[in-house]
Amino acid sequence: MASVEEKLLTILFEEVVPAQGCTEPIAIAYTAAKAREILDEPIERVEVRISGNMIKNVKSVVVPNSGGMVGIETSVAMGLIAGDSKKDLMVISDIDADEMQHVKVFLERKVIEVLHVESDAKLYVEIKVFSKSHWVSVEIKHTHTNITRILKDGELILDRPCNDADFNSSFEDREVLSIAVIYETAQTIDLSKIRPLFLKVIELNSRIAHEGLEGHYGVNIGKIICDNIKKGFYGNDVRNRAAAFASAGSDARMSGCALPVMTTSGSGNQGMTSSLALIEYANVLHVNEEKLLRALFFSHLATVHIKSNVGRLSAYCGVICSAAAVSGALAFLNDESLEVVSHSIGNTLGDVSGIICDGAKSSCAMKIATTLYAAFDAYMLASAGRFLQGGDGIIAHDIEKTLKNIGALSQDGMYITDKVIIDIMSKNHAKR
């Protein structure tokens, strides 16, 4: 039987993976590529059945390597024309200009039909491709590359049951996770087991953050915070610099920058939030590599733990989960007790849990900045012995019960909120 540490490492390597572009359009491209590879014939038409949450997260975000194009049809066409499913979330990383011309020609044929379907799985895509003589259907559920069913001409090629109530059913059991277990393991784990992964996190996520600081992407909040630090409007302190660095990565990524990032819980924004603020904190305050790597281990697994309660896609903004984890990691970096770590997380969740997810787009970078400012404040309060009291609002007397409350809030309490957001976005799209 695997030890607790071995289980945590399995979860870590399942969840912290490279991806190019926002993971929802990439998941669609991945599904389309898989369907084309199995059909292996010229495609006459395509049917896409997709959940509302997927529509929400694909509608406004730029698909990387597309030349500024957005949308489900673009993602499907790029996967069909040039996708390689063996690359998982890097499926369209090698598409070139000539192939994009073929994508545009394919889109001009108007052969892709998109249907919004009601599904208990908030992350749901089925793509059905037709040649003149055959058809193939590929379905994913719950996670971005989790293929649950493949059909060819009605014959079942793959059937992998996936319980709609458990989006992690194909992964290591998340029940092993708790803030206490993550905290204790982060202190003792052999760094050789995690150093290669987190050096890659530091390399890739820092690269796109620097790109966001130097280029013109989205609302450019990261760059503008830095500009205002230079002007003296903001102080040149670690809190401002950390928020700028993390949000700059999202500025670039949501606007179609082709640089890959290391994701967490299926999200590049969560991966960048979980890492970049801590990387900049360590840079400014000259934190040694060992402490940074252990803090990154804590922040990523704490993000996974909090997000496992929330669900893969939700009306509850996912970067709240990562920012709360960062708050705990800041306490961890400063050798605080488990109690202070837990209160830091609780303070963050009690502060910013009202932020909604209304799809992947430029405002994600603003939400990263907002939640990270809250994370620093939350740790500052906890370190001074000030924390939100159990029984006040959604905060419980125990951090694990608080996380369960967050899960109930996001999955049950925000169920209608999610539907209203999707309806509003659909109407806005129809008027364009």
C-alpha cells in the first residue's frame, strides 16, 4: 500500500502539468484531434455537444497560435487540422501559419454545429466527426484530457465509467489531502522528489510572466501595476510586485500568448497564481531555493485540496483557491505554525469568496491581482493573531470544515448563479 507521501506525490504529478493556452479551448482541440485520428478520413461535418461551463470558458479567450481567434469552432478546427492528441494539453503547440490557413478554410465551410447540452459534469465535451462513410464520437468528462467514451460507427471502442459526482474519479483518491498533511509533508519531503517539477514551474511560469510585463496583452494589469510602482503611485514592496508578476502571466495567457505554463487543478491561471507570487516573494526577499520549493509544494497541493471541494469548473472563481493556498504558503515560508497557516487560508476565503467566474478572459488577470492582495493581507492578520472566527459567515472553527463550506457554497449555493452567468454571456454573444 502506498504511503501518504507517495499518494501526495501522485496527486501532484497528476495535477501540475504543462499546457499551452487556456485549458478549456485546448481540451476541445484535444478531443477534436483524437476524433480525427481515429476516423482517419476527410471530414465532411462535425457535431459538438458541450456543457455551459465549457462554453463560458471558451467564449472570450484567445486560442494560442490562432492569430487572435477565439471560440469553440476555432478550437475544434485547430484540433482537427493540426492537433496531436499524444501531446495532451500541448495538442496544438506546433501548429504553423500554413496549417492555420487550412483552419480558416475549414471554418469557412460552416460544417461545425455546436449544441449546448445540460450535463451533470460541468466539464463535458463530445465531438462527433463524419466522413462520407463513417463517423467517430469522442467524449471527455470532468478533467481536460479524461476520455470516457469513444464510438466508431456505433461500435464501442472505449467506455470508461466516470461517476458524475466525482470529477477526480480517474485520479488518485483526494481524500488523503488535508491542510495538516500537506503542511507536515512539505516540511519533510526529500527535495529530490519535487525539485525537477518545481524548477520547471519556476522556469515556464516566470517566462510568461516576464512576457506579460514586457508586452501588450489584455488589460495589462501586471505591467500597469509595475509602471505605477515606478511612478510612486504604488510602493515598491513585495506585495505589489508579487501581484504584478502573477497577474502579468495571466494577461499574456488569456490574450493568446503561445508560451506554455504549468497548470494546477486543470487551470493555468491557478498554476500561475499558486507559483508566481511566491517566486517573486522569494526573489525580493532572497528566500533560498529549498524554502521556496517546499512552499511551492504546499501551495500547489493546497490549491488542489481546496479546488477538489469546489469542483473543476464552477461559478466560484478558481484563483480564490490558489490565492488562499498562497496565503498559507506565505505563512509556511515564514516558519509559522499550522494554526497560523490555517488561519491565513481561512482569512483569504472569508474575504474574497464572493468573486464569480464569468469565463476565461482578460479580467482573470485582475482577479489574480485582487485575490493575491487579499492573500497577503490574510497572512498579515493571521501572523498578528487576528483571524476570522468560526461561526462567522462561511468560516468554521476548523479549516477542513471551512473548505467543506466553500464546496457547498460553490456547488450548491452558486448553482443558479452559474446558469445566470452562462445565460447572460450567451445573450451578450448573440448581440455581437
